[in-house]
Amino acid sequence: MNRILCRIALALAGALVAAGALAAMPKQPTLVVPTLDGKSFDLSAQRGKWVVVNFWATWCSPCIKEMPDISKFVESRQDVSAIGIAFGGEEREDVVAFLAKHPVKYPVANVPLDKPPGQFDPPKGLPTTYLISPTGDVAKKFTGPVTSGDLEKAIAAGAKKS
């Protein structure tokens, strides 16, 4: 039942964005969220690096499949950081237990469905990943699973534009 309600909430959030009921996401969105490790993640503090902002849920099988690849990619590059946004309606304890079984090398925040973080549009589906350029601009939005190859290509394309 919880999964059905979460999917309805995601669809409603997407419809509100499409209808213009929510403000459009700016070119340089802000994002400051408390992470599960008790710290704070501030997107603006990541300037100079590429940043992967990955919205996911514990019940989302494509999300689970992409997480290890994103984690290895981020760990392999000094010019890339990431934040995972658990956006599936789960309780904090459930996300912590999930991450104990599926660890990642980047911080994770658990964000309520009714409060999308910062100035990011609520995802219309999960996973949704944003690649933020070193200048803070949204370089690419991925809807659906993302691979390290996808991120590498997007970074290479974005670097050529700079």
C-alpha cells in the first residue's frame, strides 16, 4: 500500500510541475539537506566539481541496480561528488537499514514526498538523476536508470561547452 501511495504522490507532484502549479526549477538550483550521517550537504559548497544528484527509493529496483555503479563512479573521480536523495516515502530507519545492505560512497538524505529538496522539481518517476556542472548549472537530467558511462559522456559533453 505504501508503494502505491508513493507512486500516486510522485505522479501528482509531476502533474503539478507540468501544470505550472509549482515554480519551474532554476538553471542553478539550491540544495541544502541534512544527511543520514548527521551532517549537511550544501550543493553550493560543491562548486568546482561535477555533482550527481540522484533521487531514488528503496522499493525501486532500477534505483537499486544503478546505485553501485554511481558509487564506484563517484569514488573513482576526484572531480565528482554526489548526494543520494531517498524520495520514496520511507521512514528514516528503513532507509538506514536499506543502506546497511546496499552501501554507497556518498551521503544520502531522506526527504519527505511532500517537501522536495531545495529548488529541484519533484521527480515524475524514479530514479531521476541530475548532473550539476562545476559552475552549479544543471548540465543534464536523466529520467530512469543511469550508468557510469552515461555520466562520463555527459561530463565530457559539458566539459567541451566550458
